[in-house]
Amino acid sequence: MVETTSVIFKENAPKDSPLKDARLVFLGPDEDGKLLEVMAIETDSGGLLVIHAQEIRDRYLDLLKGGL
């Protein structure tokens, strides 16, 4: 999905989250065309740890439309 990402941005962690790191949010279609949201945090070694992936929610659709 990362290869087909249309929009990438940083988002602060929710106040009630045990993980306080900012999230990198990837929005875009998977290889079958299904729209997804994937969230990752940057690790100390410079990699990414995916902490969330699901079909895109309404709250991100307008952001995705602007990036297509």
C-alpha cells in the first residue's frame, strides 16, 4: 500500500493513547483499489512500525480526495 499512497502526513497521538509518538498517516488505494488508512510510528532505529491499518474512514476521505 505504501507504493500506492496518495497522501502522507503526521498526526498527533490521541490523548488517551498509550503510544504518545506522532503517527505517520498513509492514505491511498491498495493493489486491488480498496482505499486504506495505515498509521505508523518511527522507531529509534529509523524504521517504521505499523500500528493501525483499516479501510479508510470518512474523516480522511476529504484529505484523500485533495491528494489524488
